[in-house]
Amino acid sequence: MKLLQNKVQCAERGNPAKIRALTLVEMITTMGVFGYVVIALIYGQIFGLRQDELVESKLGASDQSRRDFGQIMRDMRSAQTWGVGSYSAGTFTQLPNGTNQQGSAIQIYLVAGNATNIIYYFDTSTPGNYQLMRIHTGDAAATSVAGNLTNYYGGALTFTAEDYNGNIVTDLLDRRVVHFTLGFLQYQYPLTQVGSGYLYDFYKMEFRVTPHVPPGR
């Protein structure tokens, strides 16, 4: 029996049809297909990472808008008196009646006649990174509500007092609508220049709010 098995194994080794191996052409073809599969997987991973960054950028803008801009809405709706003007070196200068009520800052008093106030103003001291700032009476320094703002694409970086038709008014004798627009330029981080024209993502948020607390103006 052992002799018969040896004869069968020798016969199989001598038969070319029984040899299990890859030719050079088959090996090259296999490696080529495997290489294409690996490249496709890498490109798919890179595409997924890019889409993830894009989605995170847009969700980040939405999340911050709900947190920070909700504070702006609450402050303005709670105002008993307010005024539009400019803010510089810690001093707010209100626009007088008879002039268009449009300026780079707004001062809010939650209690009429009280010295405590809240000021929102646009800081344009850093080109390419304008900011909306908030400072409350007693604060050591202003805090940034929104950054990476631009005055292009409708981002005026001003507060205006308007009537119900959207016309800028020249007084605050009656209850007015506060209107301001924020234009975000390249919101996601890090800031990356894209294309020959340095193109960026752009987000625009427009707000109109009326104080709800009497007596108002």
C-alpha cells in the first residue's frame, strides 16, 4: 500500500495538469487589480473626510448661531430703551434725532433710566476678520459673539432702526425694528485659500427684531 501511494504522488508531480501555481502574467494582473482597489479605497476615505469637514462647518455655523444669536435676540427683545450709534474707546455715541438711524453699534437698556446697559458693536480693526462684540456694564472686556465677518455680499456691519416697511427712520420716538446683517467669510477652520481666486464658503444671516418690553420708545 505504501509503495502504491508513492507511485501515485510521483505520477501527480509528473503531470503538468496537477501543478498549482500562478504565471507571471496572472501575478501582474492580480497585483494590478489589488492596487486599483486600494487606490479606490483611499480616494473614498479622502472624499469622506472632506464631506465630513464640510458638514461640520455648516453644523458649527448653525450651532453657534443658536447659542450666540439667541442671546442677541433676548437682549434686544428685553430692551426698554435703546439707541443706534458708534462705539470707540469704551464710549458709545448715540445718533441724534433727525439723522438716519444707522450705525456700527447699538446700546440697550433693560431698565429705563438705569445706568446698566449692554452694547453690541462691530469691530473692524482686524482686516479680514471683522467681529461682532458684546460688552455689559461692569465687564472687564468685550466678548466676541461672531467672527470672520465681511461687509461684502450684503454684510453691512451696521445696525439700523426701521419702520414696519423696512425703511430707515430718523428718530426713535415710536417703537422701531432693529435690523442687522452678518456675512460670514470662510467660517470653517483652518482658513484655507481655495483656487486661483481664493474662493471661500459664505454664510449670510439677517436679523430683524422688535423690543417687546414696555415702555420702550
